[in-house]
Amino acid sequence: MSSQKKCLVLGFLAFLWAELGIEGKDQKEEQTCQLLGKFDLNGYVDAKNHSLVIGGLFPIHSRTIPANESILEPVSAKCEGFNFRGFRWMKTMIHTIQEINERRDILPNITLGYQIFDNCFTISKSVEAALVFLTGQEENKPNFRNSTGALLAGIVGAGGSSLSVAASRILGLYYLPQVGYASTCSILSDKYQFPSYLRTIASDKIQSEAMVKLIQHFGWVWIGTIAADDDYGKYGVKIFKEEMESVNLCIAFSEIIPKVYSNEKMQKAVHAIKNSTARVIVLYASDIDLGPFVLEMVYHNITDRTWIASEAWITSALIAKPEYFPYFGGSIGFAIPRADIPGLKEFLYDIHPNKDPNDVLTIEFWQTAFNCTWPNSSVPYNIDHRVNMTGREDRLHAMSDKFCTGEEKLEGLKNTYLDVSQLRITNNVKQAVYSMAYALDRLSRCEEGRGPYIPGNTCAYIPDFEPWQLMFYLKTLKFTAHDGRRLEIDENGDVTGYYDILNWQLDDNGEIAFVKVGEYIFTHSKFELVINKNETIFWNTESAELPHSVCTDLCPPGTRKGIRQGEPICCFDCIPCADGHVSHESGQRECAQCGEDYWSNAQKSECVLKEVEFLAYDEALGFTLAILSLLGALVVLAVTAVYVIYRHTPLVSANNLALSFLTQLSLVITLLSSLLFIGKPHNWSCMARQVTLALGFSLCLSCILGKTISLFLAYRISKSKTRLTSMHPLYQKIIVVVSVLVEIGICTAYLLLEPPRVYKNMESQNIKIILECKEGSIELLCLMFGIDVFLALLCFLTTFVARQLADNYYEGKCITFGMLVFFIIWISFVPAYLSTKGKFKVAVEIFAILASSYGLLGCIFAPKCFIILLRPQRNTDEIVSGRVPTTDKSIQLTSASVSSKLNNTTVSTVLHD
């Protein structure tokens, strides 16, 4: 496997050398080559008298000088833009290696050297440095991992994520260990693409999850994103978007900061920020890439934004300047935990160009820090070939008018290099070096026969070990750092731990302070966001309160979210809930339907009990109908009392008292049955009301039928030339009994087979529950009242025929009129009943019952009571017996006595009523 990888790398290098103009110089038996050019790399090397070398890649410069387009041959670019932060990281690696060499508990009898290169924060320089680590730049065959004279154990670096990705694709071919200290891109966890990459910093997957939890904590839902145009920015925002979608939060816009300044792309990002309603923006970029973007924010005076910072710039001195605070103050983001490194401050101060006149990086540091030019030095001074926002190329003078004296004092400087108050990534560099050292220490302590390699449980030995053998120990590495934190590297080369949550605030001196306001803890089993100082957070808003970042405000209770076609789910319309549906809380997507006994209130925010409607006694309509019912019953009882009191008078005694009293009883029953229709319905009242009404009318109409048949026979007698006999009173009683028995039988079947029940009518009115009686079997109900209709029809027909009797047949006319009233009322009842709803339907039925009962009472008994009480002179035997001439119009006879002259003969017929 190792030989195959070597062949791949050799082939790749041959291609690269050909591109760089590398040619064979002599094609004799022993071929040699001569380099036409070498990589322009700066750095530090200390490999002599050391057993092993650890490589390092650091962004000591921030960019490369653009190539001269007139030169056609490939040229290794030079660097510019001295980076104090990267220079401190590099110095920390040297300090850590020296510290390890002085210890006796780690790698005894073995010393470590270093070979460190400046990658200038560019991919091309990272690739150049990776090739030099593997092969060197000697003009003979590549000497893998031994170009300095000592074996290369592994690499620490290479700074940004894109730089580590580029370097790891080459180093991974050899399985050469690479431990990152600042590269957080999630793709580096893919061991298929990057098998030999590990890191002492958490993956962006963890950071993106933490950002989303922070956003959820503060209730923001509408977020913008700005990312650098590299692996770090693009992969970071990609994972962030995925996490946002998983919790139904929305991205307002997503823009890119170009690596090479482009006014068009930069203005596009600025336009998105200015025109978006999002007030919270996630910024995934390194501090070096952010420089031009920050100037754009200042130029366009964009304030009132809250920036969520990634770990790459939250503590950067390049951005955290007081003049930028009006635009970036209140930024909140995640930072690697701070640590103190004993002895580092003194080591950083131990620097001077006089120590090594050939140390070009130290000279450039001194020139940049003190704004002077070192005498007799060719090191350029602070050149900037970038294109600014106006499109003009800035070229500062290569030399400063002021010369360095060497007497300048570092103690008076305020720059990132000497600032040891926020050692975060710097501490990661230290842990990365220690990771390599602890893995080498474990490898060196292996005992033969107990080793991890198969077959035979063999060991590897320093310096003759393969890279993959060291990787075995790195992948299972666990150790406690100098600050007491436990470092564990998992199978993907990632670590667990926690982030500090920092907030940008101004201190008393007007400087930006990184105030810790919480933590995000991430372990194998625990992911927890802790905001422990909510009240100390500074928000850069007009009101200095928590920013409000939404596309649409939460829909209030009583409404629901309505999706806007083609827009994110956080942009919606608030649609009022439909009747009968409610939303109890703000921001609900659906309205909940109320239960069948409930209805929505006016605000559609709560379900309230529906109003239960029935004809009650305590309302005016019900009370009035009840009074009319009782009044009618009292009138009937009064008539009965009159009949009882005057039962011995001729008019009363001439009538069939039994039928008269039964008729009065039936009218009392029908009148009082209307009371069963008033009040809250119950099952017993539903069964009693229709049955009582039907039986009452059946008894009443059957009694009237007995009388009308008598009138009919009287008419037949008056018209007949033959001798006819009148109806015997017994037959009248039989008619009543038979009619009532038939009605009782039908009512019994109705109650037994399918009785009426209480029914909650919710269809008629949504906001009300109409309590009514479900009548059960409609067929039996129609049959039950059909008997009454049949009896009424017979009564009407018989009295209608008998109306042609002489004027003395006064009662027959009254009954005829009473039957007409009965039919008119009930015929009018049908459309009125069907066109009304709720309690008014019951009121219509009660009114029909009362009207028909009052009509029968008035037509049948009122004339007789009038004679008995007000015209007692007519209540005599002569008039009742029919001995008064019919020509006397002042006296109206009843059907109890009929006198008529037929064929000049007086015929007296006494009807046995």
C-alpha cells in the first residue's frame, strides 16, 4: 500500500515539476535534474541534532502579491501583509517544542526539531509547503520525510480550513499525520478524503448547531448569512442552513465575501444586508477575509445589526477596533476557551533582528510593528498591492523615511503578537504540538510482543516508523493539557469540549472587551447552551434591547399562519380562524376545532360552551304561552263548573253529560299538554308531549264526532219520508271508546318501537345547541296524528251536511265553524312549523295547540254558557223541548230540541245528546 502511494505522489510531483519548468538536464545512464526555480517559502528550521522533526504551517502573512501577467513562466509568489496573530501562533509552536525537549517525562532521550513555513493564508503556498515537507528542494531524487536531515513525524497546521484541505489532500496520500489548530471545516472529518487529518479544535458542525441553539434561545427566526468564498465559509453556512431548516427557522439571504476583492460581489452582499428585514446576521469568515467587508459596512454606515460571529473572528484584533464598534458592537459569537500559557509572554518578548540578520520574518515584524525600515535590509516595508473599494491599486512605498534603531521597546507596543490576554487558538497550537509529542511518546514506549500491530503484536521504533503507525496512536489519543482540560480525539479526528459565548462591549477605556456571557458544552452525550448573564449582554440596537428579527411577526391568538407561495415558511399571512376553530397561542400553524358542545369566542382564541337553546319558562315567550295554557285550562274548568252547577237545568240535562264532561276533560289535557313543550327537554317529556297531545285530541274529536253523528241523523230524519229512529247514547260512547283505544294502541307501539329522545341540534345554528326532541318513528307519529285528522274530517263532514237544517240547528253550525277553525289552524301550522328553527318551532306548535283548543272551546261551549249565564229565560223546558214556534226569531234553539213543521204537521224530535 505504501509503495502505491509513493508512485502516486511521484507521478504528481513529476507533473508539477514539469509545470514549473523542471526538465531533465542529462539523459545518460544516471538521470539527474536541475531546478530552474524554487518555491519562495519563508520560515524557521531547527533540525540539526534532533531525532525527529515536526512540521508547521502558519499564516504569517495574509496574502500573496498578484503575479506579473507579463511573465509567462510559473513563478512562486511572494507574500505581503504581515499577520501578527499568525506570527504569535508560529512562535507558540517553537516555544512548545522547546518546552517538550526540556521535559523528562515525555520522549526521554529524544529531542524534537521543527520545520515551519509561512503559507501566507493562501492555498498555493500551502501546497508548496506540503511538497517541500515531503521532498525538499534538492536537485536529486525526492527524499521523502527526510529533507532536513531528520525524519518528519507530522505536520501542525495549516491555519484556515481551505489551507488544511489543500495540504491534507497531498499529505494524506502518505498518511502523514497532520494536526490542525484552527481549521474547523466539517469536511475535514471525512476520513475517506482526509485519512491522516486530526485537530484540536471543534468541527463547524458543532459550531453551527450551537449557533442555531443560540438563535432559538433569543427567539430569532429570520437570519441572514455572510460567508467567505472558501471551504470554511461555504461548508460552515451549508451546515448552518441545514440545522436551521431542521428546526423550521429561515434564511433571509445568503451572500459571499470574495477572496479577491470584487466590487460587484461586495455590493451585492451590502445590498442584501441593507434591504433585508433580518436584523441578525451570521458571519462565517476569517478575520483576514473580513477586512474589506468591514470597511464596506463603515462606508455605507450600516448599523442596527446584530452579528453572530464564528470562532475565526470573534476575538480578532483586526476587527475588534473601537472605530468599528458602532457597526459591529454587540456582536455575539462562539470562541475557543481561553487559556494562560506559562512562559509564553517572556518568550514572545525575546525577539530582536540583531539576533539573526538573516531572519527576514523578525525583521519584517520589527519594521511593521515600529513603522520603520531596518538598516541595510532588503526586506520590503508594508507593501499593499490590493485593489481598494474605489478600484484603485494601493502601492505604499517600499521604504519608510524612518529607520529602525534597534532601541525600540516592545513593552510600548499594543498589537496582537504581544497580547496574551486572549490565548485561544494559540492554546490550540500548543495542544496540537503536544498531541504529536504524546503520540510519539506512546509509540516509543511500546514493548515488543505487546504492540498494537498485527501480525505478532509488533512495535514501531523511532526514527524508523511509518506514518500510519503514528496515526494509530493519534487516533486513540487522550491526555490532560497544561490547563487541566481533558483532550480526547475521536475516530473522525475531532475533539469534544465547550465554546465560550462572547459579547462585544466597550470597557471603561473605550476599548472593545470580549465579555463572556455563556457557554456551549458539547460532549459525546451532552449538548447544552448556557446563557448565564442575560442582563449583561449589550445589543447594538436603537433601543438597546434584544433585536427583533422576523420576516412576519407571530400571528396572534385567533389566527393561523397562511403560507405565502414561493417564500420561506417564516414569511406568512395571518388568517383568522374559521368559525368553530381557535388558536390559543401565538404563531400556531393550524386552528384547532372546538368540541361539539363548544364554539369559538369572538376573538377565536378560546372555545366557550355553546348557548343551549330551548323554550324556557323564564323567558317572555315561554312564560306567555304557559299563562295562556293555564288560563285555557281554567276556562275549561270554569265551563265544567257551570255545567255542574246548572246540571239540572233543561239545557244541560238535555245534553249527554258524559260526552260533555269528556270533551271538557280532553280540552284540559290538550291545553295542559302544551306545558310539556316548554322547559328543558328530557327523554320522558319528549315521550309524553306528543302522546298526551294525540290522546287529548283523539278523546276530544271522538266526543264531538258522537254529537255530529247525532246532528247528521237529525238531518236525515228531517228529510226522510219514512220513519227513522235516532242514535242511542250508547253508540256515542262506543265511538269514543273505540277511537281512544285505537289511538292508545298506536301510541304504545310508538313508545315501544322507536320512542322520541332528546336531540342536540347543532346543524341549524353553529353557535347554539338547540335542545329538541327527535320524534323517533315518523311513520308511527304520522299514523298517530292521522287518526286525529281522520276524526276531525268525519266531524267536519257530518256537521257540514247538518248545517242545512233550519236555524234551530244552531249547535251544528257552531261545530262546523269550530272544525273549520281547527283545520285552518293546523293547515297553517305546517308551513310555519317547517320554516322556523329552534325554540320558535316549539312555540309555533304550542300556539297551534292553544289556538285549536281555544277555537273548539269557544265554538262548542261558549254559546251554551252564554245562554245559561246571560240568557237564563231561554233555558226553559218549552224552548229546550221544542214547543216554541220557529217563527219566533228572538229565541234560538239548540240541537237538544228541534221543532219543525213538515206537511203542515208539527214534529217534535228530541235528540238524545
